[in-house]
Amino acid sequence: TAALALYPDVPGAKEWLKFVNGRMNAIMEYCGQDGYWSEGIGYWSYTVEYMLKYFVAADELIGSEFLKHPWLRNAVDCPLYLSLPRAAWQRDNMFLNFSDSPRFCWYGPQYHLYKLASISRRAEAQWLAGEIMQSGFDREEAGWLAMLWHDPGLKACPPGNMPGTKFFSDWDVAVMRSGWHSNETICSFICSPLGGHQMDNRRQLLYPGSGHCHPDANSFMIFGAGEWLAVDTGATMVKRTEDHNTILVNGVGQEGEGERWFNGITAFGKKHRGRFVIKESNDVYDYVVGDASDVYRKEAGLTGFLRNFLYIKPGLVVVADELAAKGAAEFAWFLHTPGEITTAGSNRCLIRNGDAYLQVVVLEPLDVRMTVQPKEVAAEYPK
């Protein structure tokens, strides 16, 4: 932005802008096109904050065309689909929190949404921006931009006619809703290829943007009746597979875990990347299959891990795992919840959180052993 302010009056500013634009174009290549951000909604807002401030100025002053990039035109889908039901919003509890993210945006995001709505002509984004402003739960990092970026000619419209299910195809993240009626059930499922599918055909040994990612392949979240029932940790001091609703194999988790920053260098270099292999959605059910067979550390002895996630609307979830290992193996299946847990025998329990209930029944194997343990996870951002 300093180079834009000085151009064309200061010699050298043109070269500075050439350098910056080269870097910005490289960043956009890593983004893909579906509008999702692999570090979570908090970092989505952090990224969009500075992207838009530069891109709006660069496009206007020097004729760049950053705002035409497909990722920016689809970026509204990330906060729209990751938003919790409107009736459940609280200041620090507004969004699904994948990866190193809290359940809110650090910046805005109402003024981001106003600009993105004007770019994409998405009336639902205009609506979400207005709802966030009216709620008072926005973060006023640069709230004055709302006056500049709001397009009064675009009518706001609630997302009632949007599909309830979104598959973010670059990153293999699924968000499945029972509707948009302000108190809906939301299920999410993730089996992301590290770096996204946009990295599939790149001849590159390293992926530089993985530090805020998590070892969470084939993990899920469930939110219903206004409460969390199956949760994700968000940002943690140490990234561990066992802190997500997925599995350990012989006590061993996924590549990249065990450090403060997710070690994507090891995972990407060994091609340890998850992916969706089936995606289906209709008015009755959503069905996703994640393949995490190549994601676990070698010492786990895992040879196959397909997780079938079936959401039958509005309130039934079936999780069926197809597991294979070298020799005999012990599989530990995790479900994290903030609710109270009451067990009933060795294969079922009832989770209660406020007025929301989740009944858990293990159908197979018959010799399963269910245990309930308290778990505290050191948070990266305690607030």
C-alpha cells in the first residue's frame, strides 16, 4: 500500500509494485477457487482483511484485476456456510471452527462481506453482513470500510433458498445443514488434502502454508438445538490427532502432529494427503466418504481408513469406518463433547448439552469398550 501511495511520483515504486503483485498472484494460486481457507474462519478474516485493502486499491490505481479472481468471488461461501444458526449466535460463538481458529472472526467480517457481496452480487452475503452488524458481535478493526464497501443497490436476502449442503471441492470440507431456519442442525466433515487439490499437479516438494492446519482427517462436528454436541478444539498449543473426532491406530496418529505448528513439510513430502472419494447430497440425506489411508504415521501400521459419514436430515448421523492394518491392531475412536455424558452399557451413551441431546450407539464391533474421560487441551489463543 505504501508503493501504491507513492506511485508514480517516486522512482522505484513501479518495481516495488511489480514485486508485490508477483507475490500476491502466487498467493492466489495457492488459494484454489472455492473460497475456503484451510486455517479456519478466524484466519479467513485475517487474510481477506489485507487482501481486500490492497486489491481494491491496486485494481483502481494501476489496473490490476485481483478482484476478478474466482477465490474472491466465492469467498462469501466460507462465512455463510460455516456460520452457526442465527438464533445461536454469541459474541465468541458464531462459526464452525476448523483448524487453528476460534468460533469468531478476528476482523470484521461485516465490511469484508459488503465488499465481497458487491463483487459476487450475492444477496445472501449482503444479508449476513447486515445481521452481523445488527448483532453487535463484529470486530471493528476497520469498521469504517463498511461505509465505503456497502453497495446500497444490492438488496439483502436471507439464505433460505441456498442449498443446505456445501462441498468445498478444493479442500474436501463438507458442511451439511438441515435448513436455514435460524435453529437448524449442522454437521461438518473434513478430510482435506494438504495444500488443497490445487496442489495435486504442482511439481513441488514443500507446501509452505500448513502451520495452522491440524491432523484432523476424517473428523467431524455436530451442532444441534442451539448447542455443540460434537466439537473441534480450535487452536491448540500442540497439534494432536486425538484432540479431534477421528481415530488413533495402535496409539499412533496422523503425520504432522506433535508440534506447536502442524508439520506439513513431512506430511506433504511423503504425499500423506487425505481426500473425499464420494460426495452425494439430496433433500433426504448427505453422504461423504473420506479416505485417510495415507495420512497416518508409518508406525501406526494402518493400510486403510475409509470413513463413511451419512447425515439423514434432520437428526440422524451414521458413521461407518472401514479399517485395515498390518497385523492385529487397536483402534481408538474419539468423540469430543462439552456436554454431560451418561453411559448405558458398553456400547451406548447419551450426551446432553442444555436442551440438546445426542444419543450415541455403537452397532459394530460388538466387543467395543466405551470409556468417558475429561480432557483439557492447552489453547493457542486462550481468549
